[in-house]
Amino acid sequence: MQRFVIPTKYLQYPEFKVLMEQVADEFGYEHEGGIHIPCEESVFEEILIRYMSCDKKK
């Protein structure tokens, strides 16, 4: 399992909203520690790369 640290502004984007809904459905809202996202690591990395490249263009 890979650990990622992302800017909080990414949480406003549609893909991250969907992932956060999946987290809430699977794990609930009350848990300690980091958020475990129920998706393939490669999918999450693709989403991150897309938003990171958009940030660099600005």
C-alpha cells in the first residue's frame, strides 16, 4: 500500500469527490489515521498526475 500526501484543494475536484464518497461508504466517517481509498493505486496516480500537471500550467 502506497501513502500519498495531496493538497487539500484537490478534494474539490470531481474525481476526488467520488473517491471520498466511496471511502465514506466503505469505511464510514469515523476512523483514526489516514484515509484508505478503495481504488487501484495506478488509477489514483493517474488522477494525481492529471491535477499536478494542471497546477504546473498555471
